[in-house]
Amino acid sequence: MQRTLLLFICCFSLQIYAQEPQLALQYFRNGDYEKAASFYKILQEKNPYNSVYLNALIDCYQQLEKFEEVNQVVVKQLKNYQNQEYLYVELGYNEQLQNHLENAVPYYEKALLTIEKLPNTGYLIGKTFQDNYLLDYALLAYKKAMIVNPNADYNFQIALIYSEKGEIENMFNTYLDLIEKNENYKPITKSYIGKFITDDAESEPNLLLRKLLLKRSQNNPNNSWNELLSWLFIQQKDYEKALIQEKALHKRNADNLSGILTLGKITFENNDFEVTKNCFNYVLENASSIETELLAKLFLLEVNIKTNAPVETVEAQFQQLFKQYGKNLTTLNIQTSYAEFLTFKKNESEQAVSVLKEALKLPINEFQKGHIKTKLADILVFENKFSSALIYYTQVQNDLKNHVIGQTARFKIAQTSYFKGDFEWAQSQLSVLKNATSHLIANDALALNLLITDNAVKDSLKIALKKYAVADLLSFQNKNQQAIDTLQIVLNQYKGHPIEDEALFKQAQLFEKTNQFEKAEHSYLQIISLNKTDILADDAHYYLAELYFNKLNNPEKAKEYYQKIIFDYPSSIYVVDARKKFRKLRGDAVN
């Protein structure tokens, strides 16, 4: 009985001991510093080498303005335990909190002198200064530690301090110094610098970084400066300037075209087809492998498709490629692209299905198979064969669940269900995709989910949404005039319904696609007149400005609507681009 009681007491004591740190932290977070201090005092006395408990106790006493208690605890710690010289910083800061700066400075200087005797204390002393927001002293500590010990490297800490101080130029230079010493730092420094860089070429950090990189490039030519300039120009969507840097890099390393290939893909995705053509024509001139050559030719062909080159011209280009390279694993991407061309440009979906089914017979891996099956299902949706399409999509989703191809298939399942009017099943699939690894898929899923949700609130039967979904399907099937006519029915029958602005915007986009520019203008203006605070209002302003500038030859109107985006929609994703184009139309000198 006694042994059982003793065991119970021991277990209970252990449980209480284990709870002490959690209770102390909880009291501290709740601002109950008196109770937190009582726990941390016990914990620190039991664990004198645990700096976490000591620092927490100091924080509690300082919050309670018990400065003498802080002094006693720190002096005792310094007396009893050597090699804790960072605590001189705490003594100094404790004096500074009492507005005794003249007493604080000697402690700070004593901590800095310690670094000369014990270089390994440099980091801890620097960090203690930094944690107490004594940033100038922290800089002195880190720099002194690197002088005393040349093997030490605290440049990341120094750069962070410069950013806290708002000294952006010093911060950039520190990161660039790091890269100059070791190019392996490039990816991580880009991630830090990227926090200050925007897509606005005229922002102060962008201009400053460009100046610093150009200066270093002139004084000490280095591939890293060209790479970073290219990266900066890509962030700003100044793709032509990025290409100049990539060409300079290629001339120094003739075997490496990866930078220009990457830039070509980025420009294609961002619809800057002139630069895309420049990139891939350059690749063609310098390609040393069939794979690279084919990739360049495929992208150039895709540009022709996107820019509505004559169907006969594109067909001849495909046939020339198959004649030259054959239909095999090497040309697999060209075969899938050809199937899409046959379906959506030539309306020859049966032949497209045959092309893809033949491609599936090749010795391909599971990812290639998933990609082809997804394209095949897209064509079946084009043919209104929804059940067959869903079978293929589901196969891909099951086979490649955690891969972007599988997630794409799941989105296509949701989209096809939406086309059919099965909104509940569509939303069940879309809810899974909100955490998709691909941001593009996650964003598409969110947009479709919002469309369904927003337009079901005032329409429990979702009749208007079903009609809109039919128009959306017709648009997917490239039946543009039928889609426009169906949207007009929605607009006539459901005026005042939440779907109205969506229908107008979709119709405007289709009018542009079919070169009915005055009708597109009318639709955009209707969206703006409906509700200037609507979620699509800034989109309508931007696309209307683009329409005036690119199609209707009305630069004054374009300038007016770019300006409205800048002033009326300051948080819009279009602000930077609108500002850039507004300045250009106004005649400002834009670098």
C-alpha cells in the first residue's frame, strides 16, 4: 500500500513539474507577468543553464518594471556561471529601460569587447542586441565577430537588420556580397530580395536593385549579375530586357539554353508572343539536340495557333513536323497539341480522338498516359460525351492523386459536372482542390466555387446558373456565337440577378474573341454602370482600357480608364500594369 502511495505521489509530482513550463508560458501570453515570473523563477533556479527560462524571467520582471530584480538575477548568473557574457547586453538594456543610457553604454561596450577575447560569443551577443532592438549595436557585434573570426558569416543577420532599419541599399548590397562570395546563396537571397521587389519597374526598390546590379556588372562582370537582372526584369514583365541578359549568359556558356527556354515558356504563359518567338527562334538557331529543337518548334507552332494564324498554315506545319520526326515518343507533345488543334480549331474531334488513342499505344510512362487521357477527356467534353469523359478524368485522378496531373483531372471532373448542371457534386470536388499544390488549379477551383455559391443565394433552383453553365460549355467548345446568344437569353430573362455581371463579362470576352469590338465595349460599360464596387468592376475597367488602346484606336479613352483603375481601385491586381500604360500614354519617360 505504501509503495503504491509513493508511486502515485511521484507520478503526480512529475506531472506537476511537466506542467510548469506550459503554465508559465500561458500566463506570459495572457499578460499575467506576476504569475509567469513566479513560475519562471522556480524553473530558472532548477535549470540555471537554460537561457529560455532566464530570458523569460527577465522579460517578466521588465514588464513589471522590477528592474532591481533583473539586475540581481543577471549579476548572480554572471558570477556563478562563466561564458554567459551576452548577459552584459541584458544589464545594459535594463539600465536603458530606466532612461539611464550613461549606465547602459559601458555594459554594451563590455559585451563588444568580449567578442575580441571570445570570438565564438559573437553570434549570441549580436542576437541579444538584435532581440532587444538595439540594431546599431547588433550590427557592430556581427561585423566585429566576422573581423575577429574570418570563417564566421553573419551577413544574413546583417541584411535582416538593415531591412529592419529601412536601409534597403545596404541590405541589397549585403545580399549581393553574399552571392559574390558563394553563388550557392543565390536562391535563398532571391527569396529575401523578392520580398521587396514588385512588378512595378518604377518602384524605389526595383530601381535601386537594378542600379546596383548594373554597377556590379560593369565593375566586375559575373554571370550572377546577369541572372539577377534577368530575374528582376521577369518580375517586372520586361521580358525583352530579360532576353538581352539571357543571351549574354548564353554567349558565355554556349551549351546552356535553359534560361532562354524558361523565359520563352514564361512569356508564352503571359501572352507576350513577340518575345516568345524571339526566344524560341534563338533556341532553334543554337539547339544542339532534337529534343530542344522540337520543343522550340512546338512553342512557335503554339504561338501561331494562339495568334490565329490561318488553319491551313498551321496544319501544314504539323504535317511537316510529323514527316521530319515521325509519330513516336519524341514527338508525343506535338501529337497532343495536334489533337487539340484538330478539335478546337478545325472541329475534327473524331480524328483528334484517333490521334490520342494511337499515342496511348506508345511505350509511355504513367504521367504521360495521365496527360494524354486528360486531353482525350477534354475532347469528349467537346463532343458532349460527358459520361465517357468523366471515366477518363476519374482514371487519371485515381492513378495520380497527389500529382498536378491528377489534381487537374479532379478540377476537370468538377468543371464537367458544372457544365452538366450538377453543382453539388462539382462543389464537393472543388472543396478538395482548395489546398491543391498547384496555385493555378487552387485559384481556378476557388473561382468556380465562388461562381456557383454566389449565384445560388437568390436562386435555390439555380435556373439562371444552369443556363449560364450551358453558355460556358459552348464557349469551351469554341461555339462562340451560340455562347453569345445563350448569354443574351440569360441577360434578357434574369435582369437584376447576381449572374448578370458574370454574363456580361463573359459575353464581352467572346465579343472580343469574335472581333465584335463595339459590342464588347458596350458590355464592359454595362458592367461598370451596374455596380462600380462589384468584384468584376476593376476587370471591366482594365479590359475596356485595353480594348480602347489595342482595338478601337482611342488612346484618350484608354488613358481615362487606366487612370480610373489607379485611383478608384488601388488594391486591384491591374494597378501596376495600368500605371505603367497610363504613364506611357501620358508621354512620361519610362525606363
